Amino acid sequence: MSRAQEEPSGFGRLLIDVGPLLVFFIANYAAPVPHVMRIFVATGAFIVAMIAAMLFSAIRYRRISPLLWFSGVMVVVLGGLTIWLHNETFIKIKPTIYYLLVSGILGFGLLSGRPILKQVLGSAYPGLEEEGWRKLTRNWSLFFLFMAALNETVWRLTTTDFWVGFKLWGALPLTFLFAALNVPMLLRHGLNRDEAEQASEPAPIE
């Protein structure tokens, strides 16, 4: 595979998807500022880390995936509002908006017969049958809807520190687990076992 065609995988994929979230988590707990100010410092660090991840993807893999673009723009916009208006609600509802929009887009594509997920991830899963794409799209749409409700519940009913931690030790493992649980279904619908490991990696984390 040429460099222009290379898809992020392994450490590179983790660096792009998890790196900004890890920076956000560390900054929120270790920033040398008063506790009440940490979420704003962490949000600024999150914005910088997300931009860095997008630049790394563009330079290393010669592309930025649509979902990474989507997530990156939302981090910059809602993170910027968080800092500018000094209101942490904006960064807290960012995952909810992301999940709802992606779920809605996937659901609309499923109902209208447009293989949106296949257009985004098709090169990663060659050989997957149409029925497999349909089921995968349905599953991710429902999962993102669930995650939107979960994020709303967590940020509204817990502390800011708990919510930040949950993004790392709650939402992230749930997303990887859900991706892995889809692999047996994908194998039944044309995905060969050499591609199963890549299929267990989720789309960019919000």
C-alpha cells in the first residue's frame, strides 16, 4: 500500500483517536491552577491536541477522515465557546451533539438506502457484504444514540472531574468494546479474519 493510500492503524490510530482525550484528562487533573479553572485549561489543551492530531493525520497518512474533521471542528468551536464565555457546559454537551448528529446521519442513510458508513469506511473493510454494512450502520447508529443519552446523564448528575474521567475510563472502553462485539457479525457477512483486528477499532472517539 502506498503512503497516500495508507489508513491509520495500531499506534498511529490510538495517537490520533485517544491522544487528545488523554491530554484533556491529564490537564484537568494536573494543571497548576486553581481547581475551578482546570476544566478551562484542559479545554484549551484539548483544542491544541485535537489540531495536532489532525495535522499528524494529514502529514503521516495524507488524509483527515470525515469523522475526525467533524470531531475536530466541534472541539474547536464548542471548546472555544467554553473558554470565551467561561461556561463549561459547552464542552460537556459536545459529545452529546456529536453522538446525536452521527447517529442521525447514519440512521438517515440507512432509511434512505444511502451507504454512508460504507462510503466512509469502505476501504477499511473490503469484501463486506451489503447486509453486513446495513447491520453495522444500524448498530452504530443505535450505539451513538445510547452514548448521547449516557453523556447527558453523566454530566448533569455528577461532578466535572467525574465527567472528565468518565470520557477516558467509561466512554472510550465502551466504544472499543462495542466495536469488538460487532466483529463476529462482520465475519459472517464477508469480512475476512485478516481484517478482523482493524474492524475492532472504532471510528474516531468524540
